Amino acid sequence: SYSPKFGPFGVILKRPLSWRVMLAIVVAAMFAFVTALPARAQEFPKRNIRITTPYPTGISPDIAARLVADKLSRHWNRQTVIEPRPGANGFIAIGVVKKGMADGHELLLASNAHFSINPHLMKELPYDAENDFVPVGLIYRAPFFVAVAANGPYRTMQDLIAAARADANRIAYSTAYVGSPGHLGGALLAFLTGTQMLAVHFRDGAQLYTSIVNGDVAFGIATVGSFASLIKANRLRLVAIAARTRLASEPDVPTLVEQGGPAGFEVDSWVGLFAPRGTPADVIRMLNEQIGVALNELDVKERFRGMGVEPATMPPAAIADLMRSDFRRYADLVKRIGITPE
């Protein structure tokens, strides 16, 4: 009597297959599966790419993102769209991408402020950096500077510190939002100098800096690129860099220590691109490679240098390590300064 046999794919066979034939079939199937994986990346992108950012237009992260987006558009012959969604400590932009399709076409521009600082300053976050997103590529790293009005009453850091010591309610500084590097930098400066300084948060990027020019606040802390246009117009002036050493592109700007201030005043930032968790690894790798190519182009390097930032190429795994390292560093800093989570 005849009893049907089933092969490895459920096909009815008239006679059993030898082990050699079975092995050949399995190996062929595995080979077909493995070789099919890169095809998904080769088909990418299937539509325009959207980069949602929590930053207003015209400041360093926005400018840098547009430079990279232009290079990606040219490479793939697909438009890479920058969509600013500022406000709410980045929650709006982050929420949009968190709910986006995990296929590499929806990316988020974010920084250490959003993923390494906010968790220590906010009691409830509508996102989890590690579980909701995967790193795609770092864009840049940058030190921060202290800027004052060019024609204002403060000429040096000593002037600002002395005024804060004389009147606890006198010195205010502008920041983009609670938990931004500029906000934390001002709190660190007050802590190190034993003074009180009031943080004033501005959603609009222009107001962030014109408030210093107009005398509404005494100073601001940001990258040199963010201050660039007002510095060129002789309306703002850099008085110190929040770093251990001077920046080569701004050799005349001293550190706080060089002005007789306390050590430890260091404020910097990194900005990178992230995708919703679940985005295919091969697509992430390809995006990372193309971002690296864009950052290595001469015109991009020159523009970055003009903004006082350094291109920072880094593989996704290294970015994840950086995020965890910064998470621990800022946890200690927030505790030391004594900022209460909101």
C-alpha cells in the first residue's frame, strides 16, 4: 500500500528523499533567505524620508539637519523633508516619530537633552529612549558658550557672577526649554559660583537670543553657531566657553577657569538621528553609512566649522553606549545641583 511522504515544505512525495537531497534543499532555502535580506535595503527608500525635529528653524541643530538632508536627497534622488515640531520639551516631535512606521522613512532629530537629561528632570515622560527608539547616526558634537549683549552692562563672567551675588533676583538667562543643555548649564554655573540665577524659557528660537540683546535677560548659553548672526551684527558677544579648553575656531574666548571662576563648568551637546524601534537593522546600517558620507563632504565640514560644531560619525551601537554613559553622568549632575524633577 502507498503512504504519502511530505518534504520539508509540505510537498507530497512519492518516495522518501535521501539525507543528501534533504540537506541540499535546506541549505538552498537558507541561502535564499540570507541573500534576500540586502534586497530590502537596496529597495530603500521607497518614498520620501521625513526628519521630524523638536527645534525651531535657524538654530544649529536645524541647520545641520538640513545640510545632511540635502545630501541624502541627492544620493537617493528622493526628497528628505525637515519638519520642525518645536515645543513641550521635544515631546511633540518625539511623539510623532514614536508613532511612525518603523521602516526607516520616519526619523527623529534629537539630542542628549531629550534622551539623557530629560529622564532626570521630568517625573513622567511620554517616551522611553531605549525602548522606543534605535540610534541611526550621530550628526555633531559641540561645546557651549556664554553670550551677553554687546552693549550691555556685563563685559566678563566676573561681572555676571558679581551681579548675581549682589542681588539674587537680578540675573536671568534664556533657555530653549526645561532640561536643555543651556538650562542645565545655567543651573550648573549658579551652583559652582554659589549664586542664584533665573532660567527663562523661550519656545521661539529668535526670542531666545534677542531677549539677551534687548536686556530682558543677562545672558544665554548655546553653541557659537546659534549666536552667529547676532555676533556678526555686533549685538551679542561671547564671554566664555563652557569647556576645559578654548575652541580652535574661537581662540579669543576664554574658559571660566581662565577668568578666575571655579572648575567644572562644562556644557556640551550631541545631536543625532533616531528611528522607531523595530526599524530593520539593514536599513539602519545603510542610513548610518550615508549619514557618514554626508558628514565627510568638504562643504558640510566647512559649514559645521562655521557653526562651531564638529561632525561626529559613529556606528549605532556606539551611539547607544554614549546615551547610557551620558544618562549616568547627568543623573549625578542633576542630583548634585539639586534640580527637582517637574
